[in-house]
Amino acid sequence: MGKLSTHVLDITQGKPGAGVKVKLFRVDGDAKTLLKSAVTNLDGRCEQPLLAGDEVKRGKYELVFAAGDYFAGQGVSLPEPRFVDEVIIAFGIADPAANYHVPIVVSPWAYSTYRGS
């Protein structure tokens, strides 16, 4: 059975991004359906997989990370409007039986992602 997980790493402070709000949406054409909201723990991970087992379905998804709110909460001086505010990762699940790990490495000025294991 497959699963979807994520992880946030704060590269400005060299630590996990704890307390980052994360939303998961399923995307069907122009329609988006909120499937789950979570907040990262002290290790920058969600306590439970965002999707697991029969919840994992073939299709298009978006993860939305409230990075700007996280950095503001860390006391980082940010411009208005914020350069990196919400990080939106659009991705697809082709094999519902596989594990999909979608981590981000983020700063107030840049972010990166990859398919982890």
C-alpha cells in the first residue's frame, strides 16, 4: 500500500521547519478539493502520512506550504509582499501502490523539492 508524506527543511537556520502549516489538495481540471491540513512537528514532518493505503489514488495533487508565515513566526525580517510566501508544489501520483515523499528545502528567498523515498 502506498503513502504520501512530506518534510520541511529550513536552510536559513539549518534545522527542520517545525510548525509549518501544510494543505493537500486533489486537482481535477480547474477544481481543487482540500483533502487534508496538517502542521509539521519538531522534525519538520507531519505526524501521519498525508495519504495512506486506499486514500492514495492516481491523479494530480498540490501541496501548499505556509512558508512566509513560518519565517515571520521565526522572527525573520521579511519584505512586503513576501518573496516566498506560499510554496505550491504541483505533482502527480501515477502508482497508488508506491510511496511518494515530497520534501521541501526552503528559505525566505528560494525553495526546492524532489521526489524522496
